[in-house]
Amino acid sequence: DYNLIELLWHSAKEYIANREFENKEELEKVVNQLLNEGGLIIKWSRKLKNKGNAVNVT
């Protein structure tokens, strides 16, 4: 589902955007932890826009 993918993307982006990385390898490690090792906390109550309309993914 597109909304679920968008929710995952925004959650990962928010987590990464608020951190500073020393090098590319450190960033790759964090992305791997988030997406492949279950480290991503999803904000299920987040409202997403779908063709101009706000929708709640819960």
C-alpha cells in the first residue's frame, strides 16, 4: 500500500535527519538497523496526504 510505504519513508527520514554521521558507513549501518533489524519506530497515528486529502493510516 502506498500510504504504508510513505509512512515508513517519513519515519526513517525523520530519524536520520536529526542525526549527524561521521561517514557514509555509519549512515549505512543506521539505515540497515532501521529497515532490516527492526529498529524503526513507526508513528502509526501520522496523517498522510493522498491526492490532496489527509488520511490517517491507523
